[in-house]
Amino acid sequence: MCGIFAVFGCGPDMETFRPHAVALSKKIRHRGPDWSGVKVCGNNVICHERLAIVGVESGAQPLTSADESLILSVNGEIYNHVTLRKLLKKEHTFKTNSDCEVILYLYEEMGLDLLKHLDGMFSFVLYDKNKDTYIAARDHVGITTLYQGWRHSDNSVWFASEMKCLSEDCDRIIAFPPGHYYNSSNGKTTQYYNPEWYAHPAKGIPAPEEEAALLSPEADAEMYASLRAALEKSVKKRLMSEVPYGVLLSGGLDSSLIASIAMRQRRSEETGSVSAEDDDDIRSAFSSSSAFPRLHSFSIGLPGSPDLAAAQKVATFLGTVHHGFTFTVEEGLDAIGEVIEHLETYDVTTIRASTPMYLLSRKIKAMGVKMVLSGEGADEIFAGYLYFHSAPSAQSLHHECITRIQNLHTSDCLRANKSTMAWGLEARVPFLDRAFLDVAMRAEYASHKLVNRAPYNHKMEKHIIRAAFDTPEDPYLPREILWRQKEQFSDGVGYSWIDRLKLHAESRVSDAAFAARAERFPVDTPATKEAYWYREKFERVFPGPQCLESVVRWIPRKDWGCSEDPSGRAQKGHVAAYEK
Ligand SMILES: *[C@@H]1O[C@H](CO)[C@@H](O)[C@H](O)[C@H]1NC(C)=O
């Protein structure tokens, strides 16, 4: 992954503006410490800060087409780039081995239809010199971050991977909506990602009275096989890397499953069995792979935390080279200011959970690893949060899953992207693969995600994904991990982390200040001292209403008893218009 930054239509004096743009782009160099590039064309500047993982030697950006009429800056990975090249009807001379270059020629041949074909995670801006127009786009669920800003003094439009590039110059900043593109010709932002299960969420969910008739071991077996095949394929795609990579192991089910699948893939890779049904993307990925000879896994927690012990158990079982790091509460507290600066949010849950991941990412990068696989998304897809136990029906559960997936870019995707990119480490998230989502979000699976409800009476959340990988003859995971009850990341690192954060905030925010909170923070007023403390830190680095507006927060449902989470008690200040 990388950092992108672009300004379109800025004031006439480009000689002065160019060094300013370079300085702003440098603010996100942590995302791409390997190289930088700047292209100026008319009144437009397109910059790129590169983290090299695929096409390491040749893939410097911004990329340009053969005749230099298209300029492209991408943050992301396109896993099907080999297949995409075959969609091209004309001959093109590729200048690099970058997985992103194909976007230029797809655009040339099919315009915005190209977005239908991209399989991966990405944010990009593409400038078309001949038409003097540009487009910007963000991947289907917002695995990568992207912000858009406007400066009214010269009517310029700005884009950047992080808000900090825009905060000083723009009067208005938004988090760019996932699954959308922007077309400068008409100034419109349009949704391009709209799978069947988004568009018609209620379609295909059996009525409760039909459920019992549908119950069959064959149907279950088929569901489990589909889930397994889709997740294995997703992990396999994501092993495309020319540099050392590893896996994050939180000790919970989701990351453990990903680690287990990755380990199996590598084993079959070592024995030379990329199978006949594998497509060219996977063959190509494996031929260029130069990972560590053994798979490394990483975890972090307070000394004695339940997650550390569980992660170690998984690592021993799988045979990874495991690195379990500990952090002290003081180290965590010391990092809170930096975490807020990197995350660009004041959301309580996100900050709590990001801090350990932020500290861990630094350690991982220091070991020479540039990419990790991670388990985000499974709780949203499979109704893994404990409050889902109160879902009254399959319909409403399915709806809530969809809403949570649509809001991942405000929570776990934001955390995973920015905590790791703070140190130039890339996180890949197999559960959020487009094809996997299409399988896992099938309407007919919705009732299987309910807990303690007839006819299935599953005893535990995420039953179907656990059962799908419960293959005792050749186990993916130890049973006690496969069937381990959920602990949220910020709890699992050690229960005292959150308690200590709260205590610390109590000592930092006086009762008088807290009593006057609505005057100090009239918009999205913090509901707890902890929230107040984070908000204060946020506004110190990012003053101004345009920065506040860029923060999109997800407010969980209270009617299912989800309000234990302090962010859920906060006022509904900024819920983006596109949240459905
Ligand atoms: C952008 O919008 C204009 C005007 O509606 C349209 O003519 C053009 O084809 C669009 N651009 C792309 C790349 O589709």
C-alpha cells in the first residue's frame, strides 16, 4: 500500500504550489517510505508515496500511459492484475510490473466499467490529460482510506489517503464513500459497488415457518464447503508478495483461521502443488513470492493477557515462527496522542483497539516484514458481536450485518489500515474479499447466523464459519480456539487496558470541564471523560470544523443492548449521509 495525494485546479502559480504540494504529500510518507513521485500537469498535481510490495524494482508512481496522456496514483493491491491484462483488446506496452498499471489501459478501453473488474483493495486518482478530466475511486468496503476536500478560494478539489494532507488548506473535507467513484466532468459521486445482497437485502431469506423443511445435512455440508473454498481462495490471492510477509494472530477465531489457511497454502507451495484449477493470478503470485522461508506470526497484549496465550497456542499448533510482544499500560498511554494523529478520529472504541495494533505494527516493521494478513470483517459478516444474540429475526440480523459491513470503513478497516500504515506495514484482509462476501452474505445463510433459535439452535455466535472449518480428520485449528468465545480485540489484550484508559482520562479531565462539555464541544458532544480526553487531543492536532466533519462514526444499535460501548452512547452528531 501507499499514500496518494492530488490537487486538481489549484491557483495559477504552480511554481509556488508545487513545493507546497510536495510538503503536504510528505505528511503521509509513513505510508510509503520507499519512494516518492510527483507529476504536475496544467493546474493539477498528483503525488505518490510508495510502499513497494509487487513490482518492487519498476513500479514507481504516479504511473503514466505510453503516450503520457493518463496519470495514475494508486494506493492498494489489485490481486487479479494478470487476468485483467487479458481483458484488454488492444496491445499496450507496459512500463512496469506493478499490479496497478493495468488500470490505465482498462480506463482507456472501457472507462469506468473498469471498476467492476478490479479485485482487491484500492484508492486511486486518474487524470486524463486529453479531456482535462479526472476520476477518483475507493474499493468496495473502504479497506483503504481516502479523503476528498474542497478549497473555495480557487475551487480546487483535493484527494489524499489521509485527512492530514487536506486539513490546513481545505474548507470542507469528507471521508470518500467506499464503493463509489467521483467524475470531475459532472462533479458527481456515484456508487459502483452494489451486489445483489446490498441491493435486495431481504430477498431470498426463508420465512421462519419454512426453515425446518430446509434443514438437511446435505445443505449444511454444501454451505460449509462453499465457505471453505471461498476463504481459501481469498487467502491464496493475498499471498501475492515479493517481500517478506507474516500473519497477525490476535488469538481469536478469525485471525487464527486466516493464519491456518496461509500456512496450508505455503505448505502446498513448498511441495510445488499450485493446483491445476488455480488461475494465472495465483500462479504468478507464487512464482514471484520470496517470503521468509517460514511463516512468521505476531501478537501483542499486556503481560498475561488471554489473547497472548491463545495466540501462542495457535502458533505452536500451526508451526509458525511466533513473536508474542507485550506492552505496558504506560507505553500504551504514551502512544495515545500519536494514535489519534494517525487514526484521525476521536472514536473511543477505535482508539482503544488501535493502540496495541499500532505498537505491534512498529515491531513487525522493525523485523523487516512489510505485509501482514489480518482477520478484520468476520464479526460483521457472521454476526460475531455478542449483541447479535438479541437479533429478533434472520431478516433483521442480515440487515444489521449489511449495515455493519457498510460501516467497516469507519471502524475496523480504518483501524487496520491506519495503525499499520503508520509504520509502512500493509494489512490484507481476506474476509473482505468480494467473492467471499458474495458467498458469506447469501440470504439463505442468514438464519444460520442466529444464536439459540430454532430450528438450528446454534449455541455460539459465528457457528457457520467455525463449523465450516471443523474438519477433525485434518484440523485447521485446535478445538478450543475454533470454538473460543469472542473477546473484542481491546478486551482480549488484557482487561486492564480499558480500565486504565478510563482511569487515566478521569485524572486528565476535571469535573468542571466535563460539566461544561456541551459548550466546549457543541457538535458530537463527548459522553464520557475518556471520550472528552480523546476529543481534546484530536482537536489540538486537527482544529476546525472541516476536520470534525471528516470523522464518520458508526453508532451501534441500542435497541439490541449494544450501548455498553461508550461510543454507542455518544450523540448522533456525524453519521454520514450515505449510511443507510
Ligand atoms: C464523466 O461524466 C461525463 C459527463 O456525464 C461523461 O461524459 C464521461 O463519460 C464520464 N467519465 C467517465 C470516465 O465515464
